[in-house]
Amino acid sequence: MLEYYNYIKSLHLIFVITWFAGLFYIPRLFVYQIEAYQKSEPERTILTSQFKLMTKRLWFIISWPSAILATGFAIWLLVLMPGWLQAPWMHVKLGFVVLLIGYHLKCHHLYKQLQQDIVKWSSNQMRLWNEGSTLILFSVIFLVIVRDAVNWVYGVIGIFLLAIMLMLGIKIYKRIREKNPEA
């Protein structure tokens, strides 16, 4: 089975990429859907119907299948290379994978609420939520590439600085949009 290792790894990476594409885009669609609820009729009905359809297709045609396939190929890789489970970096990576799965499941919960016209988050809160997958992606990529050379103090500081920069960017963009709603 080791002769198939690179094919399995390639498929794992392809589905991780498509999974993240879905996780990057679904909260953005949630932002637009939440903002559509603030529009007057008939625009509200037209937009919310369209966003519901777009999120349904994205979620069930791209995001969920990608999550399942990425996880399946990851398990296959671990079966082929069980020694990785002894590596400390892999333990941390698996922790981030659990966090990613939790993020995915929370997005599913939000998806179901919005499909039922239940809006509990503001568009600004959703913009902040949207950055969760970015932080997980940065963490996992650096961890997998650098592995044992990771200096955790600098890594943690780096992730916090990235989070702060993302939040500042969102706040700046919110101010720009308040001045110019078409921005």
C-alpha cells in the first residue's frame, strides 16, 4: 500500500483545500444572508431565497463531501504511517483538526438556523467568525511544514498577532462601509 502513499496524500490535500474553500465562503454567504434580512420587500425575499439556495449547494455539494473525504484520506495516511501518531507535532495537528471539525459543525448549526430564517448573529459577528478557519489553516500549515522546529512561544504570539490584524481589518472595513455602503 505504500506505493499509493503519494496518491492518497495528494487526494487528502485536494479535499482539505476544497473543504477550506467551503469554510471560507459559507460564513461570507451567511453575512450576505443576514444583511438581506434587513432589506425591504421584495428585495429581502429574493435575496434570502437566493442565499439559502447558494449556501445549500455549497454546504452539501462541496463542504460536507470535502470534509468527509479529507478526513477519510487522512485516516488512510495514518494507517499507512502509524509512526506519525508518536510525533508531538501530529498530536498538536490532530488537536487543530478537532477544532476544525468543531468549527465545521458550528457552521452547520448556523446554516440550519439561517435556512429556517433564525438570525441570532449580526453581520459583523459573522465576519469575525469567518476568520476562525483562517486561523486554523495558518496554524496547521505552519505546524505541518515546520514540524519539530516550531518554537511555541513565537508560534502562539504569531497566531495572536494574526488574529488581531484580522479583527482590525474587519473593524476598518466596517468603518469604510458605514461611510460608503457600496464599498
